[in-house]
Amino acid sequence: MNAIRDLGWAAVRFVADLGGLARFGAQIGRAALSPPVRARLFVDELFKLGVLSLVIICVCGLAVGMVLSLQGYTTLVRFGAEQSLGAVVGLSLIRELGPVLTALLATGRAGSATTAEIGTMVATEQLDALRMMSVDPIDLVATPRALAMTAAMPLLSALFIVCGLFGGYLVGVGLMGVDPGSYMSSLRSAVDFRDDVLGSLLKALIFGVLVGLIATYRGHTAVPTSAGVGAATTSTVVVASVSVLIFDYFITALWGV
Amino acid sequence: MSRAPVRDLLVGLFVLAGLGAVAYLSLSVGRVSYGGPRHMALYADFDETGGLKPRAQVVIAGVKVGQVASITLDQSYRAHVRVDVDAALKLPIDTTASIMTAGLLGDRYVSLQVGGNDKLLQPGDQITMTESAVVLERVIGKLIYGADRGKSQ
């Protein structure tokens, strides 16, 4: 009986959490569309979430492209199709690995920091102080961060892909001796603008909304203790990573991106 | 919140780099078409396309001049292929379109052999002389069938 009650409680909590997230998202949407426009705060957050993630994104992109080229070459050379290496590296990076790995890296690098920051503000009663001054903390604190995450994700993803293509080219052409011309021409003939590039950017945009929303919501609803902030940060990384991967499947299945 | 020149510069550079990456992916890798009347559509009917796909290359003398836009089945069960070629090309009306294979097992592409007529193909015209794809299985089948018949006689 108790086990069933626990299950019921868990289900109620899950649905309540989902509802809270949706309501929070709606509040952020309203705050983003209504004045005042907080451009300065937005640029501030774009610096923290975007510019400071740049090094990790580029290094990881380079590494992923290099290993993809290496693995792709050893597989393709069995079928005598190593001329298609550019297509294999390009399509896997653009359609799948670019947006997904960028979202996972940004979650770990920037999402967790956002949650910890907002959670600490909750724990030290800074958000209550804002409410005392009748300033909406969602408008001032959460919205610029969520928007900056949404804006930064497609840019970071595109940079990740370009670094990956460069890494793949280095290994494929420099190390494995694939013809540079056939690498680039197979890449260019395989990648379609509408199907692949636009789809990749759309994917990254959706992941940006998802990660930004989850990170700010978790921070906002953190239990105001040091343990609570820690738990909220962990929860952001777990929930955001899992939902990115699940959404990735459904976006690919529904829109064939 | 005060302005911070160095940080603002870095954010600006980040946004520019990101947009640059998007532009590179779109323009160079994805080859987005800029629109406008740069391509002309031509049509050709084939009995057998042998696995020709949309976006396959269209070449003249091995030089790429366009790509296959769409492949549909017409009322007489022939493949109706639309190719988009460079609008600057002046193709005579007795141009021949044939479906070829890159290598023995490679991708299919459309090759145009330019004719000698004075009249030129206009956008939307039909290329009347076509040569279907050679399907390797059929050639091998004919060879075996022919060899069997030769033995029995």
C-alpha cells in the first residue's frame, strides 16, 4: 500500500514539476516580449554563457571531428569508399553530433553555473529582496539568462560543427591521405541547406530553449539551503541532458532532421 | 550595469564568429541557392533511371552545370526528370541527355551531349533525345541468356 502511495506521490510531484516549468516558461515568454528590454543584462549573460564556453566548444568540436574522421576512414576503407569520408563526417556532425554535443557541453558548462547562481540568490534571499522592491525576479534574473542560452546555442553549435569539419579534414587529408578535393566535394554534394543545415540550427535553437528554461527554473525553485543549491545544480545537469537526448529523438523522428 | 568595452567587444566577436560559422555552413557547405533566374529548368523522359536521385549532378563533358531537381512518373509510365542547369548555357534543341554511372558502381548522373542545331532550348523545354541508364544486372542477365542460347543451338 505504501509503495503504491509513494508511486502516486512521485507521479503527482512529476506532473506538478512539469506544470511549474510550463508556467515558468510562459512567464519568461511574457517578460521577454514586454518592455523594458534588458539588453545590457542580455549581453552580460551572452558573455558568460557564450564567450566563456567558446574554448571548450571549439576544442571538443575539433576532437570529435578528428575521431569521427579516423573511425569513418577505417570503416569506409573496407568498402573501398574512403572518398565519401567528407560526407560521413559532415552529415553526422551537422545533423546529429553538433547540436546534441553542444547542448550537453553547454548544460555542463553554463547551465549548471546558471542554476547555482540563481539558487544562491534564492538561498541568500536576494530574490526576496527584489520582490520587496516590487521588481519581478523572473523579469530581471531568469529571462536574460534563458534568452542568452537560446541565442548562444545555435551559434555555439555552428562553431562546433565548423571546428569538427576542420578536424575531420586535418585527419582525413593530412593523416589518412584522402584526396582534399574529393573530401570537400563529397561533403558539399551530400549536405543540403534546407534538410541538413537549417534542421541543425533549429535543433540547436530548441535545445537552447530547453536548457535555458530548465537551468533557470531549477535555480528559481531551489531549496534555500547550501544542500538545496547543490541538489538543484545536479538536477539541472541530469534533467537537461536527458531531455535533450529524448527531444533529439523526437525532432529527428517527426521532422527527419 | 555599466558598459564594459572589453567584454562587449568579446561578445560582439563571439556573435560574429557564430554567424560566420552559420554562413559558412549555409553558403559553402550547404550551397544555399540565392534565388533569382540563374537556373533554367529542362525536362527529359527516360525509360529507366537506374536509381538516379534528386540533386544528382548534371554534366557536360564532365563539367558540372546543374543538378536533377525532381523525378516523377508520367502517365505512360516513363520517368519524367526535371533538371536545373545554368541559365547562361546555350543548348541546341538536338541536345541528348543520358544517364551515366560514375565508375562501375558509383552514383548516377545525367550527362548532356550538345548537338549542332541552330535553334536553342528555352527554359521549360523538353529534351527529346534521351538515353536510359544501363542496369548492370540486365546486361549480365542478357549475357548469360545469350550464352545459354548459343550452347543449345
